[in-house]
Amino acid sequence: MGRWLLIACGAVTVVVGVTAWYFDSVISDFRPGPLPPIATDLPYSEERVSIFNRRLQEKFPLGSPAAAIVDDLQREGFSSLNVPGTQIYLRFDRARNFLITESFIVTAQVDANGLLTELRGINALTGP
């Protein structure tokens, strides 16, 4: 009886160890990556979006060249969607975990001279 108990305990230990290793490797693949500087250290509160918007408007005041916002935010990791006409759409996505994605979206309107006339930032979580 003692020998079988020792074998059973050893088997359970191996199964628990392999399971823990597997889940640690799966979860570590979904650890959030770094945020772009403009979205770093935002509080997880109702003020999150307003602070994000304030940062955008301080860095890119209305009337500044639209090319500057696209270049700067692409350097920070945002991707740009080509929208015809006078709109700009930039997006940064990162996995919060294996189910939820956090997105920072920047939309802007541009006048005929290529200057910003409107700027807005959005922070959203998406998942099942």
C-alpha cells in the first residue's frame, strides 16, 4: 500500500507541476505590453479619457499640422487607418489578458491646409 501511495503522490505532483507550468506560460504570453508614452500612467477611473484627451490637445493643439500627429503617434506605436478626405484615424491596441483588448483611438478633422480643426481620444476595452 505504501509503495502505491508514493507512486500516486509522485504522479499528482508531476501533473500539478506540468499544469502550473502550462498555465504560467499561457498567461505570460498575454501580459500587457507597454503603452505608448501619451497613454502611460493614466488612472483607471472616470477621468481616464479626459486626461488622455487633455494630453493629446496639449501635445497637438488645434491649428497644428496634421502630419505631426500622425508621425508622432506612429512612432509611439499607433497604427494609422487611411481615411479619405479630411479625417485622421489612429489606433493602438494591446491585449490586457487573453480575453480583453484595450484600445486607444485618436480621431481628428483636418482643414484644406492640413491643419487640425478637431481632435478626440477614446479609450475602450473589448472582449467577449
